[in-house]
Amino acid sequence: MKHRLLSIFTVLLAVWLLCLPITATEAPETTATPETVTTPKASTEADLSNADTVLLYCLETDTVLQKKNADGQVYPATAVKLMTALLAYETIEDLTTPITVTAEMLKGVSGSYYGFKAGDTVSPEDLIKLLLMRKSNDAALILAHLSAGSVDAFVSAMNEKAEELGMENTFFVNPTGLHDAGMVTTANDLLKLSLEFYGCSELHSWSGAAYLSCPTLSAGTIYSNNYFVSRYYNATGVSYLFDAVDGMINGGTAQSGEVLITSATYKGLHYIVILLGGKTVDGLPTCYDVTRDLIEKDTQNFRYTKVLLDAEVVCELPVKLGSGADSAAVFPKETLEYYLPKSLDLSKIEKKIDLTVEELEAPVEEGEVVGTVSVYLDGKLLGETELVVRSNITRSGTDYRISQITAYLSSSRFVVIALVVIGLFVVYFIVNAIYREQVKKKYRPDRE
């Protein structure tokens, strides 16, 4: 019996001990803040610190997406060759027939050049290819002579072309891009030149080729020294190849820094990137990385945004003589959609309505234009579309007849006729009164 009671007591004691809160093994409290591990957030914008001047432009939307010092005057360096190639292509009538190089054409050649000698034969087409892919200064000088007869005349034509394109802050001194303190441009001006160059499909395709056949050159085939499209001349040990790139030009001088003008097709849209004053860091060019970042990162910060829907009621106009309707809703004719920053506060979008009528008169037909609506962002016009009515409203016969009667009664013609009639009645009563008075005197003379 004692053993049984002891066993029961032991079991109850064990259960009681298990139910007690466990505090003896808990760690002592501390006021130290636990260490938090954070993963650095990937940047969504390109680092522009290694470039003095930058401009990122989207062709489809005609929008500058990013810019730095775009209006500042800088030395153009190799960018000059875009104008040289464009002007030569437009003015030299026969590009395929070989010409003979003269000593006069090569006078003053320096910098990067192919090595032509007097007496060599070469076609203007191969010279342009050489100019764009190898940036050869002797090719530029020869093209200047073939196009205008002399370098000075060609430079004058370059400045005339610049004026034609609206390059107001650009002045050319030579066709090669060799440094001259008087030769300046801006990123905004170079965009105008780049768009003109881009519009010439053959020139543009040559500038973006990794290599081209040049049958009138001794080499036969020439390779691009643009690291975006070819590794042939790239001795840096780093590959900068970028499949999105399809053209333009690269180079630079000690005074200008790196110059890289790039056209690219990325995720279905076409871009132009203008970079000047690029830096060399640890022996490596930074212009390629900055340009690629602009295309891959900064373009991701934009998207097509609908700022005005064609199903959106802009206002209502009163309708006279309508059958069952005394007003009509007004809609935009089309949806307005633009390539805008993803972070844009849409409340900044302003809409200006310009109605051509204050009210409508039935019958009203669907699609009837009643004005325009314009959309602005920060005071700049994004676009506009017509305002239309989207309903057919028939005329009320009764109301129309009443309105005709009312209109006639209030017309000047009715007033004139009414005055004439009233005047006739007045004359009639006067004449009639005079007549009656005369008759009365004749047949009923007054007696004395």
C-alpha cells in the first residue's frame, strides 16, 4: 500500500513539475540591438559620373529620356565624321567608280589614318566605309575634295548643313574631328545630326557593321574599331559586345575625352545615346558601360502611359430640340498614350478643352466634332485630339415646329410685317373715321 501511494505521489509530482514555466534555461535579457543584414538594392539608373555630356533619346516617342549638360558646348571630335560621311554621301554623284588619290587630297593628314598615297585608287563608297568603321582622317580629307573641291569649301558646306538641320550651337572647322578650339557642338545639336544620319539607312547600316567588304582597298575587308560591334581591335581584355547596338560612331581626342554616339534597338524600341567627355578609368574606357547602362537601366524607368482615354467623358453639351435628350456627352476621339517615367504623378497632367460650340441642335450625329482637347506635362504639350459626340440624337417634331414659330415671331422680318400691318390698320381707322365724319355732316347737318 505504501509503495502504491509513493508511486502515485511520484507521478503527481512529475506532472506538477512539467507544468511549471521553464525559466532557468532562458537566455538573459539584453539591450543590444540585433544585427540586421540588408542586401544592397540594385540601381535602376545609369551612373553618369564618368561622362561630361549625355543624352538618351527614344525615336518612337520623340522623347529625351535622360540628359546631362545637353546644352553645354563641347568639342565634337569623332562626331564630326557623321557630318562628313552624310555630306559626302549626299553630294558625290558616283560612289562606286574608283578615283585617283592626289597629293593635294592628303595635304595635312594626321591623327588616325589608313595610309593612302598619291596615285592610289579607291571608290568613294569604300572611303565612307573606312571613315565610319576605322575613323580614318585621310579618308575624310579625300571625301572633302571629291565632294566640294577643297577642304575649305567642304567645311563651309558642313556648316551650311548644320544650319539647315537647326544645329544652332555647332561650328565645324575641319572634316576629320581633329581638335580645334573653335570647333564646338552640343549633345542637343548632335541629336539632330544623328537623326539625319539614322534616316539614311545605308550609311547607318555601314556604321553598325562588324566588318565590311571594300574591294577597292588593298585590305579587301575592314573591321570596325567600335567595341560594341567588334572585338577585332579591342585589346583591353574586356568584351563590350552589345547585340542591341546597330550603328553610329566612336572615338575621341585628349581634349574631348571619349566620344560615343550609339543607336540601338532594345525591347522593341529604338534609341540614340550621345556621350561626350567620357573618362578612362584604370586603363579602360567607361563610355561603353555608361551607354549600355543608359539603354538597359534608364529605359526601364519609362513605360507607355495612357493619359487620356477615348471612353472618358470630357464634358457635356446642351442639345436643343432633341427627342428624349437635352444633352450629349463629349469624348476624346482617340486615346492619348505617351512614353513617360513610371514614377510620374499623373496629377501633373493638365488637360485643356477648346470647344467650337456652346450647344448643339438636333439632329446630332455620332462622331460630330465639337472641339479639341490638349494634354500638357509641366507646361509642355504632349499632344491633342478632337472632341466628338458618340450618340445619335433625333429631332423632336413638336419642339422643332414651336422653335420655328418662336424664331419667326422674333425675327426682324416678322417685326417689319407686324409694324406694316399695324400701320395699315391705324391708317384704315383714321381714314374710316374721317369718312364717317364727312358722311355724318352730309346727311345729318347740324341745325342752328
